[in-house]
Amino acid sequence: MNRVIVKERVDRIIYECDRHLLRIDEAMEDLVEFMPLDAEKYITLTKDEVQALDQFLFRFSKLQDAVGQKLFKQILILHQDDNLLVENMPFLDILNKLERVGVLDVESWRRLRDSRNELAHNYDDEPNEMAEAINKIYREKDKLVEIYFRLKDFYNKMF
């Protein structure tokens, strides 16, 4: 595949990720007022607090998806200069290759995915579990941002 096309694709993904990160940061300004959560705080969240929390969790998920489902593969295509090879590569192989070039810690990525899955499998009628799952994602935000910035830096060094 033409490197220019892949570069344009990566630029669009980075723009998307930067927008998600901006919204995460805006939500974080409101979250610091009531985080971390416990069961009682979770049950008594105000409408504005729920909206800030929803914004944070939504954008966290969108950033994680954009990085994991789009950016990983496109960065590796540019690095390997082989679209066909990377397009047919299992996701775990993509992660391992990115780890070998020093851009990613696979275990950190797995923990982020596990935390998000944990949140998805908890329900409002389980306030202790929900509060803990949300707190975990809140604490791991910096790890996701670090992974994104490492990829972005790696990409910028290619050009």
C-alpha cells in the first residue's frame, strides 16, 4: 500500500484520538470533585456528575478502540512497510511486534482491556462493583494516554 495513503489514514486516526483525549481531559476536570467512588457516592451521583462520568467513560472507550483497533495496525503497516502482511496478522502478533519495537507493553494493554471489560459486565444494581470498576479505569487513564503518546511519538519519528 502507498505510504502516503497510510500516513493520511494515521493522521486522521491521530486527529480522532486527540479529540477523544481533549474530551477526557474536560471530563476529568469535573471528576476530581467526587472521585474516587464508593458504593454510597455511586448511588447518590448527581445528574451533572453522571454526565461527566459518562463522558469520561465513553471517551476512554473510544480512545482505547481507536488506538487498539486502528492505530496499532496502521503504525505497524508503516513500520513494516507491508500492508498485506499486517492486515492478515492476528491481533496478538501486532501487539507483540509493537512491543518488540519498544512502543507498547502488552501486559499494560491487556490490563486496560480487562478493566474495560470488567466495567461492561457490572450493573447499576451492584454499586460496590461498579464503583470499583470505574475507579480502576479512572486510575488507568494515564496508562492509556501514555500508550497513545508513545505510538504518536514513534509515528512522528518515522517522518
